Amino acid sequence: MNAFALLFVGLLLAGVAAKLALMRRHVRHVQAHRDAVPAAFAAAIPLSSHQRAADYTAARAGLSARQTVASAVFLLVMTLGGGLQAVHDAWSAVIAPGGLAHGVALLATLAVLGWLLELPFVLKRTFVIEKKFGFNRMTPRLFLADTAREALLGALIGLPLLAVLLWLTGSMGALWWLWVWAFWLGFNVLVMLVWPTFIAPLFNTFTPLADAALKARVEALLGRCGFQSKGLFVMDGSRRSAHGNAYFTGFGAAKRIVFFDTLLDKLNADEVEAVLAHELGHFRHRHIVKRLAVLAPASLGLLALLGWLMQQPWFFTDLGMQATDTASALALFFLILPVFTFPLAPVFSHWSRVHEYEADAYAASQARASDLVAALVKLYRDNASTLTPDPLYSRFFDSHPPAALRIARLQGLQQ
């Protein structure tokens, strides 16, 4: 085994070991605190709900651990095990290798194999774990309909997208990665524009917010925050899950405010206003723009790195490939990329938690912090979110601050 292969395998195994150890530590910590509700929540969350959240956390972590191992095995099979080369060879018997059609077929097959790997875990999570804890409302028929729609969208959008990317890499000379980067950024902006109006309605029904009193409060809040949107909508999230949420979507003039119907069923008007104020805090602090300002140059750097790796024979041979075409390079690169970026997980998680604190502070300036606290406590309770995550696990994986820290900071803002 050559140097790069050794590095890859070493980082993969270390990453899997770290993830499993963190999950095990997380479950032990949650279970150790299962029989006592933290004092800050004792008045609002009964012991039975706290124990349910602990058991839900353990069940999901156990499934995630098995999925982590399966994904690592799949990655080894597809690289050092020769799986990607086998797919390449199988398509070469039908389509001339090295061409656009062959490349699209290779990458599409890899995507389908990845989907097949995830399918048993999705089914277990949806129809076993979520059902057991009272969250799943997805029927097998709806699941199949969603899957068919996703497959059709994947074919209509994904296949032409792959073809354009492969054409750019093969036609734009040594700086192809710069053209790919510009195209990819433009495509993402386009998706943000069309998603709310054309794609999201394929999966859910969006109806204008009908509660006149709540609508007036929300519009007043939007006016105070300087946020203009194309409308306030309620989404039928209850068709698939009992979990509740709210978000704004779109870009520029296409921005929409969306409430899950399950959220409106759980929260009163004051609490809904506070939750929306938090979401608007992300807008006010330009968190999406800031993330794009980091991710855009990072993606450019990664594409430039890929351009260099494509010229290195060892990049292919050390990862089990004899073929050295563009599609094979793209497939290898994006297969192994998570292995090398995993150590950055706590950095991005910390950055996300900082943004959540900033959004909370903004919400407290536009609505009452006590209303946001009340809303969060209800959501923690009804969504079976653990109140006692392991601190180290949380630093690695949690995009939101732990419940106790978040509530304590909001309560400090009330004073």
C-alpha cells in the first residue's frame, strides 16, 4: 500500500473510531442523566418526556453508528476494493470510455449506489424509530411517491448538471476548475430562486397564513426588521412528521416565510413571533452571506486541488483505479473528501452555534426573550430533544447550542 493510500485508510479509520467513540460517550452521558430533569426545565418538562428524549437520542445514535460503519465499508469497497473501477469497466462495455455519456453514467451510478446504501437506514429511521416515538406520519405510499419525485428531479436536473460539469472540465483548458466554480455558484443561486416556487411545492402544500391576528403580528415584526418577503405560508409538515419548524427560504425578491403546521399547533402567537424573530436574526446578521463568503473561496480551493490531483497518477492508482478520466477523478475526489475534512467538524459546528446565539440575541431585541424561551422549551419537549448532550459530542456535531446553555443565555437577556 502506497503513501497516499495509507494516509487515506489511516484517516478513515481514525475518523470512524472518533465518531463511534463520541456517539458512545454521548449516549452514556444522556442515559446517566435520564432519571432527573435538569433544574432549569423541571417546571416545564415532565420526567416522562425527559426519559423519552433520552431513549430517542440513544435509538438514533445507535442507528447512526451502524450507518457510519456501513458508509466506511462502502467507501473502502468503492476505492481500494476496486468497486469504482468495476463500475467504470461495466459501463465501458456499453459506452465508449472517456466520453461525456460514459462519465455521466459513472457518476449517476455512484449516486444510485450511495442512495441504495442509505435506504435501509432511512427506512429504519422513518418507519421504526420515528414511529416508535410517535413522530412518523409518513405512509409507505407517500414514501414511494416522494422517492419517485426525487428520482425524477435527479434525472431532470442532476444528469444535465453532470454533463455540463464534465463538459467544462474537458473543454476549458488548464483553468477548467475556475469555470466549474463560477457555474456551480450560479447554479446554487438559481436553485435558491426557483426552489420556493417550483420545487418545494412538488413535495408539500403551501397555503397563505390564514390567521389574521397572527399575520398582522408577523407583518409588523417584518416591518421592524426591514425584511421583505413574497408572502407568509403554512406548510403541511404534519403529512410526514410531528416535528415542528419555521424558516425563510429563497433569495432576493423570492424570499418566503414558511411555518410548519405542526409548529403553529404547538405555540401561541407570542411564541411564534419570537421563533420567527430568531430566524430573522440570521437574516439581519447576514449569516447566509457570511457562510457563502467562506464556502465560496473554500470550494474554489478544493476545485483547484482537484485540478492538480487529476494530473497525479498516484491519486488514481493509490485509490484502486486504473482509469484516469475526468469522471473517475471527480468520483474519487468527492468520495474521499469527507475523510479529510472531518477534523474541521468542530470548527464549523462552533461557528454555527455562534450564529445561533447571535440570532437569539436579535430575537430578544425584537420580541420577548421569555417568549422564545417558552417556545424552545415546548419544542425541546415535543421534539424529544435531549436536554443533557455530552459536551464533547456537542462541540463536534451540534449546530445549535445545548439547551441549558441556550436557555441560560436568553434568560440573561431578559434582565
